[in-house]
Amino acid sequence: MQNRDGFSAHEIFTTSKGYTYNDFIILPGYIDFAPDDVILETNITRNIRLKSPLVSSPMDTVTETDMAIALALWGGIGIVHYNNTIEQQADIVSKVKRYENGFINKPLVLSPQNRISDIDMIKAIYNFSGIPITEDGKLNSKLVGIVSNRDIDFEKDRTKLLSEVMTKDILTAKKGITLSEANEILKASKKGKLPIVDEEGRLISLLCRNDLLKNREFPLATKDDKKQLRVGAAISTKDESKDRLAALNDAGVDVVIIDSAQGNSVYQIKMIKYIKKKYPHIDIIGGNVVTTDQCENLIKAGVDALRIGMGPGSICTTQTTMAVGRPQATAVFRSAEYSRKHNIPIIADGGISNIGHISKALALGASTAMMGSMFAGTNEAPGEYFYENGLRLKKYRGMASMEAMEAGGAKRYFAEDAKIIVPQGVSGAVMDKGSMHDYVPYLLQGLKYSFQDIGVRDINSLHEKLYSQDLRFEIRSAMAQKEGHVHDMYSYKEPQFM
């Protein structure tokens, strides 16, 4: 076909220049379907399939229990970091594998000495008011009552102690009960809440009727053959990781990432071969790599997927400090083009700060996108919120920052025993993004709209169009990039998720 608009990816990404996601744009296709007709199923490894192409980064300010559970419920997968002890990492994996939708493991709890006004405040913030009451107002303490709307609706004195209004005759269930059994108790009792207690009557968790109804909304959940949520974990190439692997295997981990800043090493190849021999049922993601030579070595060693990216992350300074790496868009296309010949999916890791970047990564051949900063500010990310200049923030640090390396991240950079540590990242903060249960649906719906504009219904079709050269691209000038974003406004209000 003569005079086609735009250029193929091969024409753009095999030149002497390297490009990032902002440097190019995807030209539109033909629309004959609705956004909700788009299917985002994909493979994270050659053996593990996801309903959503989203992966959380193994960073200590991004992925622990809550993040891994939330992302798995929405069809993605979380990769647990290793800036912790072997026991701590294995325990996180075990908690994800044991998770059953419906049980609230960290319910809000008050004491008998709290007041009705405290319930009012909780209701105003969280829009619920059924609160368990324990002896000291803490979880894992003896349950002494529960306060619901019917206990306080007609109380005029909002300073009254909860000990005066709480219901003391409480229906409970014992620790170890299954979700289906607990659900039957709720149905029969017509209660709104079911506290779960241990043998000594201490509150362990809570089951809510409303949450059971909400949990029907997770048809995308990433589960294994035993109907347990899938979860991944990071390991290093150090000998310590052999003991870590044994514990992770016992905990039921589905996939491990060998977490190296530069993955093309004899150390990683040895670790890949060790895992394949010792734990052949555990899938391996190798990396990080950015060139076809790097991909070739790790594929020959036996990886089930590759993680692509050296230095494009928002908190990473590798490309500046080490003078080594590759612009991320070029790295993704070149690596994907090579790995596809061997049926090895790739994960685009780094440089992603909005929905468009996820779409571009997939359009260049990635099967999934890994994100750190985009997930770091959510409720489910580790750490506490704090305020600075009136903004609600959460800490976010690179695994190559001085802080993270001192906490254990140095093993990612072959620097664990070094006398002098050279950081390749920084520590900072990101803005509050709210709950993953609001954020991820927004990302997925945005991806569906993007796919509709491109004219493809699924990721496989997107890749077919890429390699047939029917998917067309153009390079954007600096002014084109400015034009494509908000500009020439006196003021404007950003959307909740930008």
C-alpha cells in the first residue's frame, strides 16, 4: 500500500536514536466495537496468564501483602520485595495465598472508652459505622461488643461512651472458618457484621455483608489451579536466595523475579539454572535487560519471561550515574521483537507514569507493564501517609537509593559487600492516590478506550498489528508533545488520577 501514514515500529526503533514513550504517538485505527468489548488478558510468563496487564514492582515502598492482594483481585499480580528477612517475605506470600475475599484482616476497632462522636467521625470519613469494640481498642484484643447504626441513631448525646450503647450479645465465628461457612452464618442471622475470634475471644478479623456483595465484583481475579490468588516474589543472585527460595516455595509462590539492575551476568544465569533444576514448577522472570544480546543469554538459560528496563524509573539515576542503559521505548520494542521468536513474554518495567505509557508499552510488544511510582501512593502500598505543604503524601524510594540499599537493596546491584556504596536512585514522596480498588478499574477502563482508538480488541491483536507493520507510529517534536498535553490555560483542575 503506497503513501501510508506514519511509520512501522521497526522503521522507527532500529535507527541510531533511542526513544522514550513521550517521543512517539500511535496513529488511530478503525473503530467497530465498544470499549467494553476489549479484553486485556495476557501472559506474564509463558505459563501464567493474567486477566489484566498490570504488575507491581518489587520495591519496599510498593509491594507487600495488601498491594499483592488488591492487584491479584483485579487480574494483575504483585511481586513482593526482598528488603526483608526470609521469614517476612515468605509470610507475605503465604498471606496472599491464604486470602479469601470477604475477610477484613485489619478492621477499624474502638474501645469502650471511645464515644459516639468517634463513630460519627469514622462514618464521615469511611461511610460505615458497624465498629467492633475490644477491651483496649486494638485488634487481637478481647472482643467485648459491637456498635451499629441501630445502637446510636437516636442518641442525642454524642459524647456518650460506647460502653453504654454497644451491643454485648455478639454473634461471632471461630478463627479458621471458611468464607462460605461464614457467609451462611451471615445469611441465616441477617446480621450486617460477623466478627471472627480466636479461642480466647480475641478479635482476628471481620466479615461484612456489604463486602460480600462487593466481592462478587472481582471476576478478573488472578488465581491458580487451587483457586488461590497468585503472587510473585523477588530474589537476588546471592547464595542467601537459595534459602529464600526454599521458604517461598513452601509458602506457595507462583513466580520469582531475579532482581538485578543488570541481568546479563554469570550470577543470574547460574541462579536460573539452579531454580529450573530444584523448583521446575516455579516460573522465572529474568532481568533487567534492554538489548537482544542480554535477552538471548537469559532465554538460553531458561527464563519464562523477561523484565525490560535499565534506568527509566522516576526515582532511578542509573543512566546518569553509570552511563549505561537504554531509552525505554526502544528497549521494549527491540527486546520484545527478539523474545517473541522464542515465545518469551516481556514485562515493560519503568518509565510509566500514565495510561498512555501503559498502552504504548503494550503496543511495542510488551505483554505486561510493571509500575512502581504509579502504585506507591495508594492505600495498599506500605508506609504511612504524611502531610507536606498541605498535600497528603506517601514515601517512595528507589531500591538503589542510599536508604533502600542500606536496608538490603544493595544485593540488587552486586554492592552488598562493597566498602563504598554508589547510589543509583533517590528517595522521595508521591501524592495520595486513594485505594487500588478505585485506581485499577480507572486504569483498565482507560486502556480499553486506548485500544478502541487504536482499533484492536485485545493484546494479541495489538501485537499482530505491530509485527505486520499495520500499527503505525510517528515521532513527536517537543512542541507536539506540549500540544498533546494541557496547555495555554490560566488554570485548570486535574482529574483525580492524572
